[in-house]
Amino acid sequence: MDKKMQNSSVTLKAKIKKKVKNKNKKDPCEVCDTNLYYNTDFSRRIGLLDEDCNILGWMCPECGSEFTENNELTKLKLEYDGIEGQA
């Protein structure tokens, strides 16, 4: 294999590895383990605000559990075999 062909195959391998790494990014909900990662700029997390538009935390769009900005659980909402519960 000539030098130019070898360099291009190395570059292609590096690009493929970089794309694979980006696909594996996860931002899982701590309750339901749903991947909340959307892209590098946005998340699927739902922001929670008070009446003065101060940030209270976030909510998972799948299970509805609520968290503080520091990812501390404040409301637990679960469903298991048709039985729903809150804590």
C-alpha cells in the first residue's frame, strides 16, 4: 500500500471511531434509564420553572420523575404492570 493510500485509510478509521463515540453518548434518567441525550446543544429533559421564571429543576419526559438542577430526585413517578405510584 502506498503512503498516500495508507494515510487516507488511517484518517477514515479515525473519523469512523469519532462518529461511533458520538453515538454512544448517553444522558440516562436515573429512574427509568431512558436516554435523554438529543444532540450536543439540546437535551430531551423538560425544564421546570416557577412563576418568576427561576429554574427549579427538570423532568423526564418518559417517566415524569422530577429532579433538581443537581440531579437530586424530588418526585418519583413509576408505573409497573399497570400499577402507578408517586413518592
